[in-house]
Amino acid sequence: LVFLVPFGIERMRKMDLRIVALDIPPQDTITRDNVSVTVNAVVYFRVTDPSKAVVEIEDYYFATSQLAQTTLRSVIGQSELDEILVERDQVNRVVRDIIDQGTDAWGIEVTAVEVKDIGLPQEMKRAMAKQAEAERERRGKVIAAAGEAEAAIKLAEAAKLIQDHPVAIQLRFLQTVVEIAAENNSTTVFPVPMDLFKPILDAGERMKALGVAGGSPGDASKTLEAESAASTLPAGANRALPASGDAEMLADAARAILAVGSGASSSDEQGVSATQGAPEGDEGEEK
């Protein structure tokens, strides 16, 4: 087998037309806001015109690497740190466009550029950590304040609802009692309004007044029963009708109160009599 080399060709050079990954070593540079950073990246390119890659430049691989390094330092120096950290895709596009434009005359096409790592000083890392922590605390306080404001609005609405509907506070009271009763080893104390006992206490005072006026407790009870029956009857009704059930219960309670009061009064009178009799006994002994 014999290969015939065309006339005028001195030697043959084989070219790889596939995409090549070119690693850019770490580049130390300063951002526009005067922050020292270390950046490395990777460049993806391929040969589109082998004749230009051989004739126009001696070593297209080395030339592309040097152009990528200088372009990366230039773009980073024109950007602020926040832009590099947040808008990394934008930085990648700018670097790719600049390198692709510079290598077009060499028959090279740059398909992509990716920034791999951005190194920051330790002081800057601590400062950024403090800033992030302060931002999280601020957001937490804002959320807590918004929650308190919403809770205050709901509480005001509930207060207005309870004010317009008094039954609502009773339902809330019963709900609280149920919640307390669900717990083990709990003792519930119910406050009783004194207004419920006011009619009974008033009846007792009136019966005491009737008894002091000279009548017996039985007469006072009958008088109170008659007054209670009369007060419960509507206007124009017969006053001789018997007292209602409520009046009878009130009269019974009043009798009990009067009986306790009478017992206490008689005990006091006996004590006074015994005390008054004591000096006479002493005088007798002296005699």
C-alpha cells in the first residue's frame, strides 16, 4: 500500500475538532469595591477552522488560555463582589463573549465559560456571616411584629363581638371550664355572682325588721309571704291568691336566715344576762 502526498505539502498535522475543556488557574484580583478575591474558571472551546488554527497562531491552546486568564481578571475587576456572587451567569456570558471575539481570528469558537470558585479572605467571610445573621434577625422581627399586629386586630374584633353579644362571654367561659376539666388532678372553683343572693338577703333583712317591730318570726314570715305573692302578681289581679313557687322558695330561704339570726340574737341575750348576773354573785360572796 502506497500513499501519495500531494505536491507542495511539507508535512501533515492532525487537528481535534471536538470541544476542549481548558482549565483556568486561580487568578488573584481586586473587585471594583476593593475586595481581594481569588477566582478560577473553565473554558470550553473547539477548533472550527484548522487552517487558521495552524497558520494564524503558533499555539492556539496556550494563546486561548492566556486570553482567558486576562479576560477573567479584567471582568472581575470591573464588577462588585455582590454582582459576582449573585449574578455569576452574567459574568460567565461577558467573559465568554470577550474570549470568543478574540479567538475568532484563530479559527477558535468558545462555547461556554464557567466560574468554578470564588475565594474570599477570612475577614470578609466573617463579615458576610454577620451580615446574613443580622438580616435573618431582622426578618424574624418583622414577621413577629406582623403576627402581633394581626393578633391585636383579631382580639379587637373578638372584644367587639363579645360586647355586642353578652352570651358569647358565657360560651367562652364554658369552653374554658371544659378545657380545665380535661386535665388530670384539677380543681375548678366557680365564682357565684352575689346578685343571685341579693333577693334572699333582702328578704332576711326585712324579716328581721318585722321581728324587731314586735311580731313573732311566724307572723313575719306570713307577712313576707303575702308581700312576695303580691309583688309577683300582675296589676289588677286578686291579691288574695296564693304565692307562686318562686315566692315560696324565697320565703323558705328567708325563714332559714331569720332562724339563724334569731338563734344568734337569743344567744347574745343569754350571754348578756349571764354577764349581768355575775356581779350580784360576787357581791353575795363578799357579804
